[in-house]
Amino acid sequence: MFIIIDKKIPGAAKEKLKEFGSLIELQTSGITYDAISGHPDIFFHNAGDQLIVAPNTPEQYIQELKENGVSMIFGEQPVGEKYPTSSAYNAVSTQDLLIHNFRNTDSVITRLGEDLDFVHVDQGYARCNILPLDDNHFITSDDKVKKVLDRFNKESIYVDPEGILLEGFKHGFFGGCCGIHDQKVFIIGSLKHLPAGEMVRDYLSSLQYEIIELYDGQLFDGGSILFIESH
């Protein structure tokens, strides 16, 4: 198991994650703006068994994945310096749905997801803002996204992102603090520091998810935690 993370996430969180797999610590410069320059969900999109990779992802990470038997498909659009060109891979895929602002989505993602139901949201950073628990249950820190999910008869809860750390910004987003693997939700930080923390804990518990808090501090938006199986 390989776990792609932002190199900037707290050291204690990295140490905890090492119990679950080998870390690939992402760091880039000169591609996009600093706050998201190491975010996995900016350079990678996990669509079921397919890992879609931005073509300008630094070669060292591509080689590391290849050498460890990870299969991947390259997208067509390079990650850009600013929004919206920085958001082409920041979509959400579930078994049935593809959720994104489709004005921005890389064409390889839409082509591979052509059999899915497309759910358009105005939020380009969809994966940062949405934690997909399954096809019918979501956590989001964008109230407009919640309204769209409601229209599609999907259950979701809204989490105010205030207090979530993201360097250079007033706050980050809940989805960017999290990753899911093997019925476990991994959170970069402790829910006790989030006003809606108990609601989140109750919601995840009601869906039989185990919660792994990776360090005892404020939630840290690291651009998601990406769990990758090698083949």
C-alpha cells in the first residue's frame, strides 16, 4: 500500500500513517501556487482502479509509482499556476457518480467516467470540499455543494471549514484533511478542534466507519490522503 501525502503535513501525522503503508511525500515548485503545490488531489485523480496523473507531475513521483507496480493513466491537461487550471484533477469519483465543475475537468477523467452519473457543482476544488463515503453519503464544507447533492437525493452533512489550516488562506476544507481506506476515515488532526466534530464523529460511526485521527491538533488541509494499491 502506498500513501500519497503533502510533504508539509505535520510530522506526527506522517508517523501515524506509516503504520498503514509506505509514504510518498509530494512536493513541487514552479507548477502551481504554494498552498496546494504538494496536494495529491491537485496532481492525481483516483477513479476506482485507475490512477489518473497530471502530465506535469514531477518525474521522480511517476518513476517511484511505476517502480512499485502502480498502473496509471496520464491526463491531458497540465496543472496550472492558478485556478481554474489548477483544479482539472480535483474531481470526486464514486462507483456511480462523477462530481466536479465540468468546465474545468480534464478530458481523460470525463472520458473514463462516461458511464457514471455526472453531478455538476460550481466548486472547482470538489475533492477538497467533498469527502465521499459511498455513493449515497458525503461530507462537504461547501453549502452549495450540499444543495446539489440534496437535489440528487444524496445524503450529506455540511461542516463549516473555519479553523481548518491551509497556509496562506483563511481556512482550508474538510475533504482535504481526509482519506479513506478499508472502512477507515483518516483525518489530519483531531475532531475535537472542529466545532462540528461531534456531528462528524456520530455520522461516520453511524455508517460503520472507523476514525483514525492522525495527530492531536487542528485539522490540516493537506489536499487529501491518497491510498494506492500496487498491482
